[in-house]
Amino acid sequence: MTTRLIRHKRIKSKLKNSTKPRLSVYKSAKYVYAQLIDDVNQNTLVAVHSKTINAKGTKQDIASAVGKEIAKLAIAKGVSEVVFDRGGYLYHGRVAAVANGAREGGLKL
């Protein structure tokens, strides 16, 4: 197991006790993925990735657009509060941009 996956497992175990949906972020070298997961019912409520949205700019600009899009879809589903799961990544760069975009979109993290 890589150190990121070990951190992710530790973070996820602390967040699973929450009754709020979890905003999970995954980033690859090229794309950013975000999804809202209901751990109580074990299903995905909303999922967005940077391939589907037509955002232009730097990787951070695109990550911010992903955050705004997931916030828009979450609010449409009736979700306004979530817990943020950074997926073992540092809260920095594109991961922080997704969180800030979600906040700008109206989600409360």
C-alpha cells in the first residue's frame, strides 16, 4: 500500500461516522474527480469529473469548476452540508481548489 492510500484509509475511517454525505476527491495527473457518497445507504449521490465539464484554464481553474458543478448538483439533490474527504492528498493545489469551488457553489464543508 502506498502512503497516500494509508492516509486515505485513516481519514475515511474517521469520516464514515458522520451522517452527512462525504465529498470525496480523486486526482490523477490529468483529471480531477469528485463524488458525493452517502455512507449510511452506501451509494453515490452525485459524481462529476473534469472530462465532462467544459472548463478551460489551468488545472486549478478546472478543479474549481468541478467543485462548483458538484455543489450545483448536490443542492439540486437537496444536500447542503457535506464532510470533505481529501482522499489522502494534501489539502493544497487542486484538492483545495475543489473544496473552495464547492464552497463558492453553496455547499457547507
